[in-house]
Amino acid sequence: MPLEASDSLRDSKQAADTDVVHICIVEDHRLVSDSMLRLLEVEPDFRVMARCRNTLETAEALRLCPIDVILLDLNLGNESAFTVLDHLRQTDFAGRVIIVAALVSNDEAFRLLCGGVSGIFLKQNPANLLLRCIRAVVGGEFWLDQNYFKSVLKHITEDAKPAAARNPPLAPAERNVMACLLEGLSNKEIAERLRVRESSVKTIVQNLLQQHNVHSRSQLVRIALEQYRDELNL
């Protein structure tokens, strides 16, 4: 079998736990993959289902077992993360994708955001922060590495082309929440910053998703970058 997991591919019957996050590591460096496996396998709510090195092995893993989150390296030897993302779009993968990379250029960051990734995590961050990142993304949040992407967002918004169809202007409360989403803040963090109830933030986020006919925070971030740059003072 061309791919590895902790014990090769895990038994898919055992993997049916609804309270467990099923993870696939897509990383071509064995040392990094082993380190991630050791970090994740001791967490009771995580189960590493497969460790893959390329698109073909990832496709096989998705065929054989349930996957909720893919931890995807940006560079995979002769392939890139974009090849894997193209395949995931073609197969209507319903899970989350987190890019785990040493470095992401400005252009790559914009392409990844437009490609629907739910998070971008830099490898130089503390290992325990990756656990937080995964749980945040599984909870429906969008994860941006703040130390790196505050400067990247400005470059992205300058280069992004406006969408052909414009959405209605944001209401003040929506504009405030959208600005916080660009920083990767959780509902709780947004509520604390804006001094409102967390339930109010959740309602605004859900309304924004419905209004723009999207299903994830990463898609809202893309819309903000493409259509609301002036309103958000980006």
C-alpha cells in the first residue's frame, strides 16, 4: 500500500467515532510527519488515519477512511499543495484543510485563501499551537498566523482584483465582525473585542454566510478581500 498511517490505514470501522477528529497528514518528509504523528496521537480527540506523501496517496486515503482534517504541506517534492487542493475540489471533499508550511509567499497565501483552505499554520510556531489551530478549524473558525499574515494581508488586498458582482454594503456590526474575521479571531475573541455577547457574534457570522451564499469563514475572508477592501480600510 503506497501510504502510511499510524498502523498503516486504520480500521475504518473503528474510525466511526463521532467525537473524534479524523486527521490525514500530507507531508513528504518522514521526520516532520513522525513528529506530527507523535504530537497528535496522544490527544484523545484526535485520530491520525493516514500519512501521505502526494495527491495519489491522499486520494487513496480519502477512499478508504473518513477524514475530517487534512494537514497539508505546501511543497511535496514534485508536487505542491495546489495539486492536492485541485483534487479535493474535484472530489467535493467536505472536510477542512490546514496548510502547514515553513514559509508561504504573498501570492501563495492569496491563492490558498481563494482555494478554500481553513487555516495556514507556520512550522516555526510552538507545537501545541497546532493543536489549538486544528480544534479552532474543526469548530468552524478560520486560522491565520498573525505574526506572518498581518503584513501579507495588505499585499493581498492590493493585488486582489475586484469581483464582477458586488454585494450590498456591510452594516456597521457586520463590518466590525468581518474585520475581526480577517484577523482569524474566534467568536469569543470577537465578542470580547467588540464588547458584545458571543451569541450576537455567532448570529452575525451566520447571517454573513447566508447573505453571501458561502459555508466557511475562509470563504468570507476571500469575499472581504475581493469586495470589501474599501469598507474595511484594507
